[in-house]
Amino acid sequence: MPETFFGWPFYGASRSVTQTMVMVGDGGQYDVDFHWQLSQPQ
């Protein structure tokens, strides 16, 4: 039911757009790229 998830982060798809989370600590900067994906229960 992609139409159920029309707003952010899905915009009508079963996979969200790729996001980047930036964390700074322990002497470095860490970039994490991620996305959400909807799937049917097994």
C-alpha cells in the first residue's frame, strides 16, 4: 500500500530516500547513510 506512505520519508514508494546522519566524537566524524524499506511480514 505505497499510497499510505505518501509523505516523508517514503513519497509514495516502499523505500525512503537515502539520508545521512553525521556524528562527531571520539576524535573523528562519522557519516552514516541509511534508508527505510517497507516489506511484507514473512
